[in-house]
Amino acid sequence: MSQSVLAQAVVRSAQTQGLPASVMNEVESLTGRGLRAVSNGKTVWIGNQKLMDEAGAPISPDAFNHAQSLQGSGKTLMWIAMDKTLIGLIALADTLRTEAAPTMKALKQSGVAHTIMLTGDNSRSASAIASEIGLTEFRADLMPEDKLTVIRELVKEYGQVAMIGDGVNDAPALANATVGIAMGGAGTDVALETADVALMGDDLSKLPFAVGLGRATRAIIVQNLFISLGVIALLIITSLTGIVSIGIAIIFHEGSTLVVVANALRLLGYQDQKGLRRK
């Protein structure tokens, strides 16, 4: 079975309805468009409208209008053609995570001003989903290489960009983001290996916590650098001028090390505004 979540959803639905499965040969995945296969000597095309144009399967005005209506309600469409004849249309809707909208709201409250969705879906479906969960922007109709281009552009524009992804197609973009974040459970092996952070349990609500913890960690690092460099500079000056002896200098130096360690240990007790604690 295909690793595509959409393909798996279609197969599960067909099995639930007791529909027989046809044997497909010469199955070819067409990145960003769908797939092509051969069944009983006929070529079967399943994918987006671009693939139907490639297959030479015309879409009637009535079918196109119906598709527009489905897309407007946030559905993802899969056209089906046999040879050059359109024979069907499957509409699927992503089940939004219940924590998606609250997570986006929490990110905005934490100071993340821009939340952007990158998707291969059409703009009508993307617009409906982006509006529902409160995203500031969306980029639709993207091929895998387009996501990489967009990430690079965003890095140039904003300086620092974090990306969340879970699929093979997301891996190049995750690698080029400032911070790549993979969904730990649903993510593919490639995405997990490429990302810098993995959200175990696929719990999006932990994302604001991770952002807050990252900021707290950076602040602690900066504090420790100032403490260490400040103590060293002070000891160099006082030792050269003879104000303190070498013994006292060593005591202060080692004492500063303990202060730095104790300051870093404060991260063990970090908790965000919701009271979530580091585990």
C-alpha cells in the first residue's frame, strides 16, 4: 500500500464498503501530481487536475463546477481517468487536529508573528484550512521543490524560520529551515532524520512549550557566557595587578563554574505560561 495518507484513507474506505480491489501493474508515482498504473491493459490515472491535463482527459464544465464547490469547503480532490476518459472524482478532507487552532493562537501570544502553511493542495482548500486554524498566510499548489524555494525565500526575508513537516517531500525544506521540526509519530524516517527537533506523540500543543524552552535556553547560555567571561576578565586584571593571589583566583574561577552550572540547572524547572513543565 502507498505511504500516502490520502491513499491509505481511500483504501480503508473501500475496504469498509466491501469493494473489491483491482490488480494494478506498472504503478508509477508522479511527484506532485498523483500516480499512473495499468489495469487490464488500460492506463489508469489518479491525481490532481494537472495530471488530468497531462493524461489528455478533459474535465466537463459540470464536473469542474462541482470540484470548485468541494475545494471551497476545504476538500482535497483526486481525479480518476482511464486512458483519456474521466471516470470519477474523490474528495477528501483533512481532519484538523483539535489542538491546531489553540496552538497557533499560543504561538502568536508568544511573539511568533507569522505562521505560514505550505501545501500542495489548491488555493481554495488551503484558504479554507488556513482561515479555520488562524494562520496568517498560506502558499498553495506547491511541488516539493517549491517548498524548498519558499523556505529559502522566507529565511532571506525573516532571518530565522522554523518548519514543521512529516513527509518525505518535506525533508529538503526541513533541512534548509533554521530549525526543522518533525512530527515524531506520524513523521517518516527521512523527515525525522533531517529535522532538528521531533515532537514525540505528535502533540502540536507542545510546540509553544518547545519554542519557549528554546528561548529560555538561549537566554541561559548568554547569561553563562557573560558570567564566565566577566569572572575571567576580572581575575586576569586583579591577578596581574597583585590585588588577589593565585589561590584566591582559583577559588573564584571554580566558584564561577558552579554558578554557571547552577544557572543552567534552572532549565529543569522551566514551565510555560500554561504551567507545562519540562519532562
